[in-house]
Amino acid sequence: MYNSRIIGLGKYVPDNIITNDDLSKMMDTNDAWIQERTGIQERRWIKEGSGDTSAVMGAKAARIAIERAGLTKDDIDFIVFATLSPDYYFPGCGVQIQDILDMPTVGALDIRNQCSGFIYAVSVADQFIKTGMYNNILVIGAEYHSGGLDKSTRGRSVSVIFGDGAGAAVMTRTEDNTIGVLSSHLHSEGKHAEELVVEGPSIRHWVPEILEANNEEDTSYYPYMNGQFVFKHAVVRFSEAIVEGLTANNLQKEDIDMLIPHQANLRISQFIQKKFGLRDDQVFNNIQKYGNTTAASVIIALTEAWEEGKINDGDTVVLAAFGSGFTWGSVIMKW
């Protein structure tokens, strides 16, 4: 049995910085209100005319990850792309990566698990490699939120949270089962799907229906979130997923060298840190700079933590996420 490990990381975020003060000029909000509830100070939003999209940002991050892995685009056997904001309703962004990077006709798979997207994507790539089907897999998480947010006061509770960006990892085969991905743990609870959702456009609420209604109060095509409900479930599921991963590998919370939580809300991360008794140097957060980049958040944070020298060979690294679906999960790896 083979194992999989990450050998290259890359990230890309737009240059356009939107501060909380900038948002206060668009809607009735302020810096103190946003920081108190989310911990966010600024986020990146794609600037009109920049040419960036989810796929384009993903490709930029991927080029960095491939180069850092010491590989070329022709060495990649498969692509897994996680996003809730694809360039098209269909096809998915995975095939665009194959085209943008001028890769051979390798397979491309799209993951639609929102905030848990990168966790699910890593688990899929891990299994493809462990079974011997592929050697080198490009895993990408990318989001273009800003174009689909309600930037009025009506939508402030959601719109202040989200940012744009992308991250990528190259996963490869290793015969050393003591390093790399030790286990992944995935869960869902669909009865809560409508607590964090975009209802339309969709098959149930298609574009012609929206246009014919000509209803300015129709917010179905903007993200909806039952914030307190999501928060309460997130702190429980985060903890469960982390404990599950540690237990499966006979590890204790004291064995965690670095926890990379999904960057949904700084308050959630702080709650989890306190519950597990982790020091500040054992948890990496960057939501203050980027907001919630959904499927891109874990991989952007993982990349930054590694770039800053906070992840080293032999470290036990825990990735965890919770989000729309509800879906949640964890990945335990030995760096």
C-alpha cells in the first residue's frame, strides 16, 4: 500500500484589498462591528477587469505549487478542483486548469463541498494515490465570492465575511507509511442544508423564473446564513472531527504541532484552540487578512504557515473544516 504526501504548496490572492472601513462606505457597518463578530480586518476582492476568476486564480496558485514540488505540468496525472464559485454552472473548473496550464489530457474532478471542499479534495486525492491509480495529483481550492455578494446593508451579515483567493497542493506517492496523510474523516448532515445556502439560480429556482418575477426583494441568488445556528454546530463538529482523527491514529491533543482550521470565523478557531488547550503557535489563522475564502481557506492557510516556517518535517498537522451542507471533516498528516 502506498501513501500520499504533499510536496508542493502555492497560493494566490488578488491585489485588491477591501478593508472594513471600505465596507462601511457601501453598507451600514463599521470596523468594530465586523471585528467583534468575525475577527476579520480586511479581505481580497477581485477587481473588475483584472481577468481573475476561480479557475485563473487556481491556475496561478497551481503553477507555484508545481514548481515548488520540483515537477512540471506534464508530471501531473490528475486534477481535483474544489470550489462553490465555478466560472461556469458547467463545466467545472478542473478542465479549465488542464487547458490553462496546457497539460496532457489527464482527468479532472470537481468537488462541491463548500467550506469543507479542500478537506474532501485531499481525501479523494489520497485514495487515488494509495490505490496506485495516480502518482502526482494537483489539488486546488479557489473561490470568487465578491461578484455574488449583496453589498447593501441588507446583506451585510454575510457579505463582510467572504473574500476571494486560491491555493494549490501537489500530492505525490510515497512508500513510507509513516509520513504524509495518515487518515481523513468526512461527514455530512443534509437536513441543515438550508441554514447556509444559495437557492438560485438552480434547477429548483432557474434563471427565467427569477427574471420573470422581476422582484427586487428576491434574495435567493445571494448567500443566506443562519449565523448563530451555523456557529453552534461548527464548534461541535470541528471538535468531533479533530478527536476522531487523533483517535484513529493513537494520537493525543498534545501531539498536534499545527492545527489549520477552516477560516470561517476567528471566534470559532479561538473556541477550538481553548477547548484543546493549544498554544498560539499550534494554531494558524489568517482570516484577519483574507476573510472566509471557503474551499480555498485551508490551503491558503496551510501554504502561509509553511512559508513562514511554522510547519517542519516530522510535524503532526491537522486540517479541519465545517460548512454548508452541512459537511465537515479532518485530515491528519505527518509532514
